[in-house]
Amino acid sequence: MKYAVIKKEYLNKWLEHLKKSARLYAPQKKENLFVFRPVKDVEKVCLKYIPTILPPKKYYFPQKEKLLKFSASPFKTAKAIGEFEEFILFGVHTCDIAGIQCMDVIFRETPEDPYYLNRKDKMTAIGIECLEYCDKYASCTAVGNHEPRGGYDIMMVDIGGAFILHINSKKGERLLKGLNYIKKASDDDMMALERVRENKKKIFNNEFTAPIQEVYRAFGKSFDSEVWQDVGKRCIACGNCTMVCPTCYCFDIFDETDLSFNDGIRYRIWNSCQMDDFAKVAGGEDFRKGRDARQRHRYYRKFRYSQDKFNRYFCTGCGRCSRTCMAGIRLIETVNSILEGRDD
Ligand code: SF4
Ligand code: SF4
């Protein structure tokens, strides 16, 4: 069965079942915002939400993680720390599913990252397709992420009184096995899905002033654009835009020893290209000294370099960087300013 259907009245029953199967994380309200957190009460799960403060990457690429234990004397081979538990991400927007796909590209590249891959192995992703814009900061249509494009185990689509479930993996199949309240989708259900998708065409439109291929081309000619100076003047280098970004993966490694200086733990923590000393190297050289250069780098990583290297845009259009920026730097505005300045 590729498409199944669950009536809305059974949703909480299914959530209870998922909660028993593995650790379950889902979007929930936090004051006037939303966060992914462990589900204690299934009634608190929100399926209509603006993107969570942090993307679910915090579960498959934690902000701080122990990599290994070491001992200097007697010398012991460093011992990798790697206990990972099964978990389910429930209600992930299509843009955040695209974020997971980007992370996969990065961490599966040789040399593969076993920490990420082992954790990812234990993960099941259940997405939900957005049927309307979350807010004015989203640019998901520009990069084609307003619709599901793989990368999930199950995708839910609201068709009124029920959700259609697209089952996209063996893991997804296993999660539905034996549940008699989840049925094979009928022809009528599939027609309802088509109507929903048709209706979306009236709602979602390219948020940039030109197609994404033009954005790529414009970036090819905009390295010295004044836009970067303008953005650099406003940026306060807090790093928030990269912390909340589902496709930012830069990290630092540090060792922490106990008071004997003999035994220690190696950690990995998120890092940000927006930090003052991120591009500093031995001898004090700094390859991206100014905030203008650092902001430019961030944008090029999303719309140019990633496309050159991986044939993929590394902006999912989630809008988090714009939503969080205290300096009012908005991705849609920046990209449109670059498009405006292109000379073609
Ligand atoms: S969130 Fe805004 S101010 Fe902070 S580093 Fe990013 S662009 Fe600069
Ligand atoms: S650059 Fe901004 S809009 Fe694009 S994926 Fe990152 S946080 Fe989301």
C-alpha cells in the first residue's frame, strides 16, 4: 500500500501508538512560538504551526555532542561514544524535510560522518504538507519545497476530515502495520488529494522576482555587489541566522579534560560562519574579516556554491533566518536586491 488514509478522529490514537514505538518528537506551542519537543501529551501536538524556533536538526545533529572519551596515561585508544535510540519526528514541514536531505548530502560525503549516520539510521520522519503559507518570511516555493520531494518515511496531507498518508519507506510501512483504523486510500481520497494540490497552485507563488535559476546566475555576477555592504553594516554578527538554519552544518571540535588533565571527552558543537573568528587561521589571517564578507558567504553557501557542488540549493525557504534576525535582514529582500542589480 503506497497511499493510506487516517480519519482525523484517530490521529491521537495513532500518536499514542507512535509514542509507544519510539521516542516521539513533534511541534508544540511555546508561548507564541513553536518548538519540536518530546511528546508527553498527544493533545499538545500542533500540526498548524509556523516553523519551529530550531529545526528538528537538533535531534539528528545535536548542538553539542560527545564524540569520544580519551585517556593520556596509560594511553588508551580513544573510545567512541555512540548510543543512539530510535526516534520519530512527527509533523515535519516539507521545507524541514528538505533540510534533512541537505544534511544527508553533507554527512554522507566521503569521509562519511558515522555519528550523523548512526543517529539518522534510528530516525523515522513523518512529514506534513503545508496547504497555506506559514507567514511572510517563507520562500519555499522559490526552491520547490512547498511540495514534498522525498526524504521522508511518511507524508501526511490534510484532505478535510482525514489525512492521506504517502508511505515512502519500509520504516514508514512498519509504523502503520496492523493498525485497523488506517485504511488503504480509495479513489475518492486520491481525487481529494489532487484537488488539494490543485488549490495550492493558487496560493503558493515564487517569492523571488525571478526563477531560482536566475538567482543562481545573478549570484555569479554579484560578488562585489553593494548589497553585501548594506547587509554587512546592519548585521550584528550574532550568528542566530545560522543556528536556526536547517542546512547549516558547520561545527567545532574541542577537548575537555578533568582536573587531572589525564582523562577527557571530545565534543562537537555547532559553529557559525557569522562569528568574528570563524575564518581566522594560524598567523592571525582572517579570510572573511568583515560582516559583509561573512553575510555574502552565507548567501553564497545557499544559492551558488551548494548548487555547483551538489546540484542542490541549500536554502529550504523555511524563513527562520529572517524571522530571527534582530537587525531586520530578510532573505527574500536580499535575494531580490541581488536580482535587481543583475545586468542582463
Ligand atoms: S541573525 Fe541577522 S544580525 Fe545575526 S548574524 Fe544573522 S544576519 Fe547578522
Ligand atoms: S537560509 Fe534562511 S530560509 Fe534558507 S534554509 Fe536557512 S534559515 Fe531557512
